[in-house]
Amino acid sequence: MELFPRRHHVFTQSIRRLQSSWRSRARLLSSNAESTAEQILPSSLVTESLHHYVDVRAPNTLELKHADRFFASGNPRFLFSASLLRELPQKSPSPEVAFLGRSNVGKSSVLNALLNRSAQHLAHVSSRPGRTRAMNVFAVGGEGGGLRERKRVPKKGQQDEQPELERWIGRGGLVIVDMPGYGKASRSEWGEQILKYLCKRTQMRRAFLLVDAEHGLKNADADLLDILHENNVPHQIILSKVDKVLGIKSKMPSQAKLARGLKTLRQVREAVQEKLVGRPTALQTILCCSAEKSLERGKKLGVDSIRWAALSASGLECDEYGNSRVPDIGVFVNH
Ligand SMILES: Nc1nc2c(ncn2[C@@H]2O[C@H](COP(=O)(O)OP(=O)(O)OP(=O)(O)O)[C@@H](O)[C@H]2O)c(=O)[nH]1
Ligand SMILES: [Mg+2]
């Protein structure tokens, strides 16, 4: 606490509010935005037209390819779980991003898609809310990380005790934290630890807050957005499960159905945008995703853009020509 004297008051207040929102049942927020029917043909719908870039430029093809390559070649792996902030290694050398949102909003599913594990899950997914119950930590790129024996020098004449395990994170990669959800089947102590992580973890570069595109911004989401703003936590919204809103199943929907879906998506996005106005630590750019469906062959909807956003937040992005920067030594390497 003493590390944050200026924010102490806001911090304790926020914990109380977060605890209650972690329990709260929220009601649907309906957007009253006027609309015109979206005129996109189902056959010409592309993922990039669903995202809404405002304060950062949309990544180009080379940048998206760089992001995909980083995740494909970076040996995505589960490192460890932690229930308390103090269980995370304090001196980790790698940048971190976190995935937040209501329980069942699709956090773990998006993470599996990011990590190229849509078929063989790394993060546990369930249709029952409350599946993720601790901070689950994953890494892409870099080396090592996980659990290892803590180094101890045995005292003279004493027998070696049972080795103690410690959590550790290696250098040079991106660390991704899958958080327990708030709302249904959640616990207030999760909220407390998550808020501590968001406010105190110096390695944390951006929190991605998933909002269910079908249900829109709920009171609990709005409360969390207030808390992120009040505590200066860098964050960005991702609208999840957009396949459900747009009616994408094994086949594309009819043009009329797609138009209705696009209108709903726009209304949800506008409601979110309204909430973000004038908030310097909130990116105004809103991404869309589906962990289940694709518009372009071979990639889940929006996943490459989220990869790019995570790398950009962490200083692991490339330049616009696809030249990646090796962060430790600051040189450019052409692929
Ligand atoms: N249609 C559709 N279903 C999805 C999508 N993403 C996740 N789901 C489903 O939603 C349910 C919840 O997904 P999870 O990834 O476990 O959600 P979570 O946010 O991690 O949930 P908690 O760990 O309980 O907080 C599962 O049944 C998923 O199959 C999506 O993009 N589209
Ligand atoms: Mg989960």
C-alpha cells in the first residue's frame, strides 16, 4: 500500500466496488443509437471492417503477419497459476497483458485462439461460468518459465529438506494472464487480487476487457471500466463472440440478418465508446473477435489483430515493413 500513497483512497474504494461488481447481476444496457441498415454483402464481409480504429492506426498485412509469426514460432506454453498477487515472481523481465471480463464471456477461448490452441486447449474452457479460478499465466516467445526448485544452500550438518518450488518467468517473451471472471459463480477475493494485479504489477502493459457482443455492456463491465480509469490502468475493449451477433454459423447469414447483426454490433460499440470518452488510459480503438468462427480461411475472427495489439502494448511489435525489433538490444532484424 505504501508504494501507492497518492492512490490509496481510490484504491481501497475501488476494491470495495470491484468486490461487489464481482458478485453483481447486471441488467442489459440497451443502446438508443439511431441506425441505418448496413449494406454489406455477406460474401464481402472481412474482419478488418469490424474493428474500429480510432487512436491507433490499423495494422497492415505485414504487421499482422509479424504478429501471427511471433505467436506461431514462440512455443506458447502454460507457466503456472497464482491465486495471490504476491505469488507472482516480482522480478520478472517480460511484459505482461491480461484478459478480463465477466465469467463466460470467452476469455480463455480467445486466449486459446491467440496461442494457436483452439483444438487442443491450453486454457480451460467451459460453458459453465466460473471455470477459471486463479490467475493463469502463459508465455509466448522467450525462454523458460514455469515452476522450478528454489536454490538453497543446505546448512552444515543439516540434511537436505524437501525441495521448495518457485514460480519464474524467462526473458524475451510476452506473458499473458488469463483472469477469473466477475459476475456469475465468481468470488470477491478474486476481484481483490485482480485489482491488486492491475494497479501494482509493474510488468502489466495493457488489460484487455472482453465485453460480450451479444449482451452488450453490463453494469459490472461499466463499473470495472470506471475502476480501470480511476486507477490509471491501460486498457482496451474487445467485443467477444461476434459470430453470435452476426449469425455466422457453418454458413454465412442472409444479407438482412447480417445487416441486423451489424447494427447491433455498432450499437454495442457506441455504448462502449460513450463510456471511454475523455479517458486517457483507455484505448478508444475497439476490436471484435470470435474464438469459434472465421471469416478468412484458417484464422479465427479478429485473433491476428488482438495478437498485434498485445505485441504493440508490450513493445514487441515490428515496424510497418515487417522488420522486428529485438527489444533488449534495440536492433532491427529482417525476417
Ligand atoms: N459462439 C461462440 N462461443 C464462444 C466463443 N468464445 C467462447 N465461447 C463459448 O463460451 C463459453 C465460455 O467460454 P470460456 O472461454 O470458458 O469463457 P471465460 O470467460 O474464460 O469463462 P470463466 O473462466 O468462467 O470466467 C464456452 O462454452 C465457449 O465454447 C465465441 O467466440 N463464439
Ligand atoms: Mg476462463
